[in-house]
Amino acid sequence: MVHRATADGLSSTPSLVKQLLVVAAVATLAAGGTTGYTIWRSRIPDPNAVAAAAAVAASQLTTVTALGRLEPRGEVIKVSASGAAEGNRIDRLLVKEGDRVKIGQAIAILDSRDRQQAALDQAQEQVRVAEANLAKVKAGAKNGEIQAQKATIARSRVPIAATKSQRNRRSWRV
């Protein structure tokens, strides 16, 4: 170690070492603080990400109505019967055991299909009739318009009655 003599007889090397130690300590604290802040911010969930994850989870709810044997490869999927499917039987099976199915793919046709189709057709016809009645009502005169026309007619009759009354008075005078 080299010591240099200064005017007051003290060495400048120990003060340089102290300065370097202070700079190193400040740099270490800054790096540690930045790392700690980054870790802390990464643990706070993003509200948009939480909402998006909840929406995805809600859209992935699945209910399966089936008779038979279902064996999932990995996790167990809850299978529950729909209340609307009571009393229905499979009329025609569209898949075979071991076939891969996609989301939304029909796997069977129930024996109640014809009844449900007839009910749908009847409901659609009722909608058509209601829309036709609505169009008739919209095309016809409205109650307010009828009352306004009656008031206009009544106002028009007042001068006619007054004119007839004046004519009758004149005829008596003559």
C-alpha cells in the first residue's frame, strides 16, 4: 500500500477508500430498492387482468347431460342433468365412443326434438301475428289524433251555429 504524504501529514488513501465504500453502499441500496419495488409491484394483481380472467372462467362453465360412461383423461369434470332434459331419451346418437368432440358440436338428437320444434314454430307464428297487429295499430289513427280531429270539428261547428243563429234572428226581424 502506497501512502502519500500531504501538507498536513495525513494520507489521502484511507479517505478515498471511505468514499468508494460509501458509493458502493449507495449503489447497493439503490439496486436493492429497485429490485424490491419491482417484486412488490409484480405481486399486485392488475384489475383488468383479474376481470378478464373472471370473464374467461365464466364463459368456460360447462354442463353436460348424458347417460353412459364418461372418463376424463386428467381432471374430473362435473356432470349434471339439466332440468329441461327430464323425461327425454336419445333418439339418435351422432358420435361413437372414443370420438373427439368440439365445443358446440351436437352429439345426440333427443326424442323431444319434434315437440320442441313444433313449440318453436308456434312461438314464431305468434310473434309474426303480434308484429302484424302492431303494424296495423301503427298505421291506423292514434287516439290522440282522433281527439284532436274531433276538437277541430267541434270548433268548426261553432261558427256555423253562430251564423245560423244570426240568420234566424234576421229572419224574425224582417
